[in-house]
Amino acid sequence: MRLSIVIPAFNEARLIERSLQSVAVSIAANQTSGFTSEIIVVDNNSTDNTAELARQAGAAHATGDWLLFLDADSLLSPELLADIVQVIESGKYVGCGSTLCMDGLPWWANVTLLLWTGTSVLFRWAAGALIVCRRDAFQAVGGFDQDLYALDEIRLSKQLKRWGRRRGLQFTILTSHPLETSSRKVSLYSGREIAAQIFRIFVLPKRTLQDKKHLSVWYDGRR
């Protein structure tokens, strides 16, 4: 089994080194005779491009049977990678996501994360920070939607579930070892700004998600 780990990066000089170190440590801890891997970092430095396009470009160059998309501000643990390898080797799954953990969140952000976690597990929607899937399934469903500038991981999760269901395969969310990801958006944006962003997505989803000028939390360049 060969796993391609794709890491899209946009202005991530401060965080990507730790992310890559976490990947290297996790791979070393899970090295077996039947497991090989490659790491593909995609520099998404264009102001008119999206993370989805970067991940799509990485997938196009991947040689693995399975794809693991990891945000550059997230840390992969050996335990989580072991869970992922177990999912792959079971032969029962088309893919998986993971619950998240973030340090230093204020109470309202903790509540939001808890609500997302429950939704993610219930509906089996992967968070964009980590998505794992079979490469043939990813290609069959067309990969990430290039018309969306955010939350395309939910659309991809739905498509992978449908593709897998027709073949007797499941899509799951791993919960035993949550992915550690950066909470910087909470410190860079006020609660009011984040609430306004979420409200607009709910009220005008198509118009908001297809135009990055309405997605300041993702695209205004604060780091």
C-alpha cells in the first residue's frame, strides 16, 4: 500500500516546518514492510487560487493508491496515522476524516468546535484539515470542486460516501486521536467576524462559497 500525503501551503512559513516534522515522525512510527509513502507540498501562492486547486494539483502528481490531504497548519500524530493505516488495510472503507482539537480556544469557540464535531461524526463529513481517500475514488468523483473557495470537503465527503456505498465501502470519521490543528483564526478574527462569516454561509451559501471576496476569514491574508 502506498500513501501520498498532500500538503497545500499558502503563506505558511511559520507553521509548515512543524507540520512536516509531524508527518515524518508519524511515518517512521508506522513503517512496515507493506507500507510506503510520499510527501507532496503544493505552494499555493497565487492570490486568485484556492486551497482546493492546490490540493487538486497535488493529487494529480501523487503516485499512491491512497491520498491524505493535510493542512499545513495541522500536526499529524503517529496514533492518528496508525488509525488511518488500519482503515486502509481493512478494505472496508473508501476514506475517512478526523475530529479536531485546538488549544487555547475561548468558550464560544469551544462550543462551535463541539457543534462541528457532533455534526461531522453524525453525517460523516470530513473537516478540511484532514481528508483521506482512495485515489481511484477521488478521480472518479472529480476531486475537489474548483468553483468553491471553502467547505468543499463537505461536498467531497458526500460524493465519496455515494461512490463507496455502491461498492460496499464506508466513509468514516476517526475519533480516538483527534488531529491537532491551529486555532490562529480565533486569535486573528473577533467572535463577531467569525459569526458573521458563518451566518453569511448559512444564508447565502452558493453566492458566498463561490466568491472569495465574501470569505475574508479564509482569504484576507491575515497570518
